Amino acid sequence: DVRQSPVRVASICRSSVALLWRSVTVAVRLGVSAHSLYTWIKRYGVPAEQRAERDSQADEIRRLKAELRRVTEERDILKKAAAYFAKQSG
């Protein structure tokens, strides 16, 4: 894959300054932005199993946030309905 080769090249040296310099050099040679290369390193620089686990966790977080929004909306509607009926009976 065109994204994984630069990741291997840029990740050879672990020093942050050297890694930054090497990443910029690799990005310039490939004609991509340093930010794109950084994103690729962050994404493809970990083993596939860890990536899959991280992706499944992100999916679960997205699902839980959507469920929380729905339940919060339901709660708010019930609160308003309870207040309305309390006002009507009182």
C-alpha cells in the first residue's frame, strides 16, 4: 500500500526530532503533506490487530454516544410531560 511504505521509512528512527525531519523529507519526496504522512504513521504505524481493536472501540463509542443522545432526549420529553401533567392536575 502506498501509505504503509512511507510509514515504515519514517518510523525507522524513533527520535522525535529525527522522526519529524525524516517524515518531512519522506513527505516532500512523495509529494504529500507532512500532515498526511503524520496521519498515515498514526494510523498504519501500529499492528493490524491493534488497529482493528481501536476501530471497533471507536465504533462502540460512536454507538454509545448515539444511544446516550436518544435516551437523554427521551428523558427530557418525559420530564416536560410530567411537569405539564402536574400543572394540569394542580
